Amino acid sequence: MRSIINYFIKNQIAANLLMISILIFGYFGLQRMKSTFFPEKSLSPNQHPLGLSRCIARRN
């Protein structure tokens, strides 16, 4: 572990390139991630509260 830290202390350009590449890959990964603010669920208005909570908490 110390050898990795010493390497990046001596080679600051390599550390900066690693940081920039992590940020770029993270950005593109975030763009590809599927997410929705409000998930689309069809709920019945006369559904029992327990069944409703199970429907909402169900993971796809």
C-alpha cells in the first residue's frame, strides 16, 4: 500500500490523470444508469393498504 502512495507522491501527473479518468468514467456511467424520480406503478384505488405497501416496496 505504501508503494502505491509513494508512486503517486512522486508522479503527480499520473495521480492527476487517474483522478480525471475516474471522473470521466463516473460521468459516463452516470449517464448510462437507468433511474426514474417517480417509478411507474399501476395501483388499484380499492387495494388493501398491506397489498399497496407490498406493491410499492417490491423490487424489480
